[in-house]
Amino acid sequence: MTISAWCLKVVLLLIILVGGCSPPPPPTESVLPTVDASLAITHLIAVHRTAVVADDVQGVLDIWAEDGVITDANHTPHDPTDDHVWRGLDAVLSYYTTVLFPLYLEEVGPVDTTMTVSGSQAVMTGTTKIGDELAPGGERWTFALRDGEWKITSMTFNLEPER
């Protein structure tokens, strides 16, 4: 065997060995975005809690989509005729400054949440927690990935039947 043939065999063997030692492929795209979305949305809810407790207008503006919608379902989720709706970022901000901030809350929900992520959209349902008050199944939030950031697109509350 000539030196060049031997070198060729060694090079081929090294290529095979190095190729077999390559790192595993990253998680499939269907798993990774869902995990990232869940973390980002969990962070949004934490920022929301902080903003509400601190009466932080900028904190609210940073997490809501321009076309966001807040709906008070008035304890009749199947009857939209009695809903109170705040549509668009200016109206959303009005809801916070005229309804939530004046309550001087020290704690706000949702809690006991369930989240479903589908591509660039997500839905979260949960129990409304405002201070000591709990309303199981009282909230539904929607989120969308906009320009690389997750934003709140809607919040509907008072979904639970009136007590």
C-alpha cells in the first residue's frame, strides 16, 4: 500500500468517526417554539401582575397588542349582548387606568391556568384571582406572536356564572 492510499484511508476513517460524533439534532420545530411560547407567555402574565399592582401604564402598553380587546362577559359567556368591551390599545389602557388601577390591588391572577399554543397563537384559561376573590374558570386570554414578540391580544373575564 502506498503512502497516499494509506493517507486516503486514514482521512476517510477520520471523516466517518467525526461524523458519528456530531451533536444530536436540535429539538424538532414543533417542540421548541411551544416551549419558547409558553415561557414568553408566562413572563407576560408575570409582567401583567407587576404592572397592575404598581399602576404601571408603560408596563401595560408594553405587553398588549395594538388591536387588543378586553371583554367583561358579565357572567353570561354565551350571551355577548350584555358584554362590556374595550377595543384597541387606547381603550385597553382606559380599562386599566379607570377600572383596575383604582382598586389598588396587591394580588391579581390568573391562577390555575391551562395553555394551548398553536403556531403563533395561544390561548390560556384560568381562575380569576383579584385579592382574596377567586372565580374558577373566570378568565380567557389570547396571545399572538407579533414582530418576534408575544403580545396579549385579548382578555375576557367574568366567564363564570354569577354566584
